[in-house]
Amino acid sequence: MLARVESCCTSGIDAHVVDVEVDTGGGLPGFSIVGLPDTAIRESRDRIKAAIKNSGFEFPPKRITVNLAPANIKKGGPGFDLPIAIGILVTNGILSQESVRNRVICGELSLDGNVKHLKGVLPIVVKLKDFDKKDIILPKSNADEASFVKGIKIYPVSELQQVVGFLKDEIKLKPLKSNSRILFRKNSQYKVDFSEVKGQLSVKRGLEVAAAGGHNTLLIGPPGAGKSMLARRLPTIISDMTFDEALETSKIHSIAGILSPKKGLIATRPFRLPHHTISDSALVGGGTYPRPGEISLAHNGVLFLDELPEFNRNALEVLRQPIEDGEITVSRICGTVTYPARFMLVCAMNPCPCGYFTDPKKECHCTPYQIQRYLSRISGPLLDRIDIHLEVPRLTYEKLSQKRSGEPSGNIRERVNDTRIIQKRRYNKDGINFNAHLESKMLDRYCVLDKEGEELLKMAILEIGLSARAYDKILKIARTIADLDGKENIEAGHISEAIGYRSLDRNLWA
């Protein structure tokens, strides 16, 4: 007897509908699965057999063949356990073929028949709308993340017996109802705030400019100056996350298996902090069956690289392509997938190996050669992609002991929101969203200087010795500062502030 049950698998952040075909016939008892299954699927034979028996059903002593169609797509993960088990029960006469028609079933089974949590459910449910599928049976622990997709009837289940009872109309299950907008607003609260940072007004202003224009940023200062504290609070001042952005980001985290079942959706900007010992594949993604790396998990948020010179040179070089393209393609033996990776890169480093080159209180014992060698660990091409360099000085006792709190993140975020709206309207026909993405050919059109601004920039180039690279960066930063001030043209004050955010170009560390 032949049974057919619909299920799904993921590839990258997309999903594919898979027909699980189960055939039972004569001959010696056996159980084989074909259709490019991975090890987790091949091992499901023992899980399924035990789950069916421990749920009180008879496992047929026949030759069982399972085909996962289409056969040319590689399938991975334990999510086919439940549909295969249901298919076997259909062939055994316990369920009818009609009971599973037009229903998508996904889930991993434990030996006692319980349905366990599954990775990648959110992209599966999103994809079902494109295939005009209306019903999906999935693990109860995945219900919250799936409920954010409208137009799909979601039936959460916790055990195999419950699924069989529902399909036989012996148990009534109501489709899950969830107000996605209310949950989205509830989850959009940050645990940290810029008001908690004392002093560092110039650095806060620089981070506001970075958030408004989408500029990659480098923080330079002695140990304990607050670089990490400031970076952790940067996501709280970036423009509010839209529902579509939250859905896209949550899909990546769902595939990686780190999406919290309690929240179901990531409604705040991600902040990823990989250790400097991270490998290339962990940073960009990889594995036998490619999984998203840190740069994809930071999509629509911030990727923070603390102690930048300590990172492996190869790991840093792989950042260049996703910074430019906003996506990363991972190729492995088992397939090639593309993950989105549009993030703000924020790096932090000491000014020298000991960290006290710019500290007025502690003496630096590094030689000029050691300092230069330390800075040279950061490649020029990567440095080219960082717009803003911010000096983070050590705080004085007076600043540390002050009782007054700083400006809250909400106020700063409102200004950033307004500035990003200006940029979105300006570049709606150019295929970019932020000033940081301006190409050289666009600078003459969008970065118009007044006469004083031109003279100031000319003097900076001639007397300070700024490079052509720095010239373009200053114009982009000045454009963002002008937008924050609500000015159409760039003025001398905007140029002056922008020059102050290019400390490495001014040879302060040589």
C-alpha cells in the first residue's frame, strides 16, 4: 500500500515542500529511506519504530520504503520523523489517506512518541503561503514563532497519539490564534539603554551619526574606557525594526536553532559578539550542511568585533564581501546556500599592544615599531570599509561619580528614525538605503558643499594630508550629519565634525 504525506525542509533561509511517500510490501521486513537523506534522517528509522510501538500502535512487519521527493534536493534534520510515522500508520490502515490530504506535517519524534522542538519552522511556515497550503501540524514548542505568519492554520501537537486522534477526528484541536502585532511590540524592548553610559558625549554623538547613516565604526581607546559598553547599546538607537525585518532576522535564527520559544520573534536589533578566536566557518557560516554564521545572525543589527587586531587575519578578510554585498554565499560538498548579511560592523581596539598609548594616567611602554606592527594587523581593504573612527578616552573620577543620567536611547532613536526616512526618500531610485552605501559617482549629486565647506575640506586634504579614500568617507559622514540637522546642503560645521571622526587618517596613532 502507498501513502503520501506532505512535509517541508529548509535550504538556506528558504523552504521546500517535500512529498513523503511510504510504501509497504511483501518480502523480508526492512526499512529504507531514499531521496538524498542525511544521517539524521537515516537514523530516524529506529526512532520512528520505537515511537509507534510506545504510542500503542502496531508497527507493520513488512518491507517499508520511504521516498522523499523531489529526490534531487538534499534533505537534512529530524523533521521528517512525524510525517514518516503518519505515512506508516496510513499504510497500516490506522489512518486514511484523506485525513492527511492538504496538510503539511513536521516534527521530530522521541522514543516515547513525544513531538520535539524543530529548527527552521518559521521559514517553513512563511514558504507555505507561496504554495497555497493552509494547514500545518507542528511541535507545540514551535507554535509561537509560527503564529506570526498570517493565513496559515497552525495545529500545535505534543505527541504522536494526539496527532493520530486529531486526524481521526477523535480529538478536536483549534488552530492557534495569536495577535502578532501585540507580541511584536511586547518583544521590541531593549534591556540596556544609552542613559546608563556616563560621560563620553563625543563618542555618543559619533555613534548617533553612525546609526543614522549606517556607517561602520571603529572604537579606539585604553582598556576600561567603555568601548564594549557603548557598542552594546548601539542597537538601541538604530531605527525601529520593521515587522518584515524582524521576520527575516527571525528566520535566520530559527534555522540556526537559537530562536527563543518564549519570544517566537526577534523584534530588537541583533547584537552579535564573537570571540577573537572564532574560526572562518563560524563567522561566515558553514558545516557539512551549511548553517548561518555570526555575520548572518547579525543581519539587520550589529556585529561587534572586540579586540579587532587579535582576530585571525583570514577571518577578517572574509568580511569584505558581505559588507559590500549584504549577503554571503557558503559552498560546501553537500550544497551551496546564500544567507543575508546586511549588518553594521562595529570594532573596538586598543591604541597599542599594552593599551595605554593615549592614556594620560598610565605610561605606555610600547615602541613605535610595536605600535605600528599592532595596527598593521588590520588590513587596508577592511579598514577602507570602516567610515568612522572614534577615540574613547578614559573617564575622569568626576564623570564616573556624577549622578545625572544621560540622554535615553528612545530620544536618540527618534532622531535616527527621522534621518533614515530622509535618506530612504532621497535614494528611493538608486537602490540604496543609507549614506554609508553612497558610491563615488553619487557624491557630486548628493553631497553638495557650500563655499566655506569646500575651503575647509580643501585645507584638510592639503595640510593634514588626508587621502582620496578619506575624502569620500568625510563627504558621506558629513551628509549624515547634515541630515541629522535637517539641512539640504553640507555646511562647514558638518565637514569639521566629519573630519573629527577620521582619527586614523590624521596619524594620531603613528
